[in-house]
Amino acid sequence: MMRLAARDRPLALLILALAAIGLLVLAGPVLIVLLTSFTTSQALRFPPPGLTLRWYAELFDATRSAQIHRAALNSLAVAACTAAIATALATAAALAISRSRATWARFAEGAFLAPLVLPGIAYGLATLMFFSWLRLPPSFLLLVAGHAIIATPFALRTVGASAAGLDPALLESSASLGASPWRTFRRVILPLILPGVAAGGFLSFVSSLDNVPVSLFLSSAGTDMLPIRLWGMMESALDVRVAAASGVLVAVAFLLLVVMDRAVGLVRRMAG
Amino acid sequence: MGEGAWKLAVPLGLAQFSFFLAPLLLLAATSFATDENFSQFSVQAWLDVLGDSFHLGAVLNTLRLGALAVLATMLLAVPLALLHMVAGPGLKKIILLAAVLPLLTSVVVRTFAWIVILGREGVINTALLSTGIVSSPVALLQTEPGLILALTQIEMPLMLLPLIAALARIDPSLLDASSALGASLFRTLRKVVLPLALPGLLAGATLVFASAATAFISQSVIGGGRLAYLPALVWQQAMVVFNWPLAAAMALTLMGSVLAVAAALSALARGAQA
């Protein structure tokens, strides 16, 4: 900590106060959702008048919440396929561009990261128009294709950061000892960049699970997705099961965060 | 990895070409089409977007929402990043967790949280009523201030994480040196910290602006129907009215404005580094 002169105290206090508000604003809503999910009230009253597990019971009821379960399974399946494809594409591309100083590599990196800043809603609409122009009906595979485009940049960033740290001498000595490129990849490169690959896989999985703009245009009755279903439940009649579903999602996110942070230092990777 | 390493970028290049570039080109073509076979073209959809005061108003609303979200997230994220810079390892970890956890919880969940907070019987109204500051509930849902408050939390990680990364590169002894030389805290922040933090600040601003301007779910659930923002209009024209040329022209307008702001901010960042 810096030592503060008396004249600096007001500014330091102001910064500290704003930081405290910032922390409260960041974490508060998550805690409020958790508490609300146990409410005995039919309305979203806060603080809840009493606590019950009723909404969780309704949420996990196989017949009454069948639509939510189907949407959740669809979302998980799409996210798993998306993560596998995005991570594979991003790992290969990262090995090609992260260590090259050539102009094409900088250009390719910029192009590969472009989906990050592009408004998702414009891209979602573009995929709908593109696939209907190709006369392709909405399907699981089209959702995966759209999600993978959005998810790949997340994987590319974490794998790229790992690949940039590879020592070229290691790769050269592996090759000069007669190892094939594939063997060099399996035995030398992959073990070294595995934390980045795992973090990338995780982030692309989460990006797909949370995707709204592509699912908004490409999901259909047969391929209902969880965020779209929950949005429908929030927009129409007030349904406290949304709170229970949110509670489950927060708990899963927290568990995954702790596990991934222990395994690959996820938090450090996300902070650049 | 020898000379042929570039080939490894080909699969992603092909995927982006077929599933990213091609759809965007078709989107652009659709905005000029008059029928689905692209037999004739017109600029009617563009005239409807850029020549109509309602649509133009929605464009400006959307840009203003993005700008206000950037300012609001900055107000809280900058102090939080400064605290992270000087904090001990325990507090550092707490700040990072608080920044990352919202990013991993679905945007639908974060939006839902703000319905609970801003509603008539929500956290804010309960607090205001019980302390006697107001005598009847204040309308916060379906208002722009309510939406900006919600976006401040929903988008803050996008501002906070690049800032923390930028400030982490500052050597703490620089700060001690600055104050030992008699500079006030304000002067140290302005002359030493700000120039080094600027790239992170501008990167965060770009991400927050792009995300807030296109946050369809938050805009439609918290902002409600009375506030017209581009993403909701795009969705309506595409999925309810089925006027695809107009939807495409509005989507491209949104895209153009976001990319223009991103380009301006990255030019600023380059200028600041030079």
C-alpha cells in the first residue's frame, strides 16, 4: 500500500467508496437472484417473505417443466459440439499465427477475432438469411455452425497466449530428432499449451450456452434453446421458476469457475 | 512447425469464409433486394432507415445507450481496478472473482436479477419505501435510467478485466517514486497511471459499447417496448413483420455504427501509445 499524505485522503476515500459500490453492484445481483429463488411468494418480492424449495421442485419436475428440460438438453448438446469445433479450429489457427511475425498472420488474427466486436444481432440475422437462401431448414447443425463462429475468438485468445510462449528451440529439436509434425504436436506442443486449450474450450462452451443472438434467429420448435426459453418466460407471465433456473445456472457457473481456476488458472487468463 | 505452419490456419479461414463472411455479404445484398430471388434491387430499405425520424431516433437512442453504459461502467470499474492494483493477494482474488463470475452466468440470469432489483416490489423500491424517501413505488423497469443501471453491472466485467490487465503492468514502485517526489495522488493518477491504463480503458470501452448497444434481451426485458432500440426493431422486422430488406438495413446500420465507434477508439488507443 502507498502511504498517503493528508491532502490525498479525500480522493483516496472517494476511490475506495466507488470501488466498494462497484464490488456491490457486481456481486449483489447474483446473491439477490440466489435468495429470490427460495421465495415463498408468487411475486418477485424482495426480501422474500419466507423460504421454500418449491420452485426448484417445480423446475426439476419432469412433466411440468418438460419444455425447459428439453431446451436445457439442446443447449448443452449444442454447447458441447460448439466447444469441440471451436477449440480444434482455434488451436490449429493459433499454432499457425501466434508465432509468425508475417503481415498475413497479423491480418488473419484480426479477421479471426472480428466476430468479437461485431453486433451479434446482425450476425444472427445474417445466418438466418443465409441458411434460408440455401433452403436449409433450422437444425441442430446450423445452430452449432453459428455458435462456433461466435465462440472461436474466445478460444483463439487463450490458446494464442499459450502458443506465443512456446520455445521454438523445443520444436526444432523435436523435428531434428526425427519426430513427425503430428508426433511433435502430441508429445511436445499439446502438453505445453494444454492449459490454454482447456481454458479456451471452457470459454467457448460458456459462450455457446449463453448465446442469444444466433439462437434467437436459428432456434425453432424442435431446437428450443435455454436462454430463449427463459427469455420467453420472463417476457410473458411472471414465472418464479426463472429464479430457480437462474439459481441452478449461478451455482453451475460458480462450481465450474472454481474447478477451472484450480485446474488452469482461468481467472488469471481472463484478466489478460 | 516449419514452413507449412500457415496451412493450420486454413480450416478456420474456410469456416469463417463460409459461415461468417458469406452470410454478412448476403445480409448486405438483402438490404438492397426487393424479392427473395434477388431479381431486382432498390435503395428503399435504406431510405426507410436513414430518412425516417422514428428509425433515425432509434439509431441515436442505441448509440446513446452504448455511450452511457461506457461512462457508467468506467465510473465504477476504474476505482475497482485501482483498488485491485494496490490490494493484497486476498482482496485481489475477491475482485477478480467478482469480475469473472458475472461473465460466466448467463446474460438472461443477469437481466432477470435486475427485474428483481428494479421491480415495483423490488430491492430498490423496498429500500426507498421503508426509509420513507418516497411514499409510492418509483417506476424503474421500462425506463432508460433503470436499463443503464442494469447494463452497468451486466457489462462491467468487459471494462474491468482489460483495465486490471493494463494496470497490472504498472510497477508499484513508480507510484511510490511519484509520491516521494511530492506529486499529489491526483497528479500521480493523471500523469503516471492514466497514460499506462489508457489502452485497457479504450479496449474496455469498445467491448462495453458494442455489447450494450446490441444487448437485445436486457434492452427488451428491462427497457421494455416503449424505448425503441435497434436490436429489437431488427428482430421485429425480421421475425414478426417479415420485412427482411428493412431488417437487414437496420442490422447493417447497427453494425456500421458499432464498428465506427470501435475504429475511432482504437485510433485513439494508437494515438495514445505513439
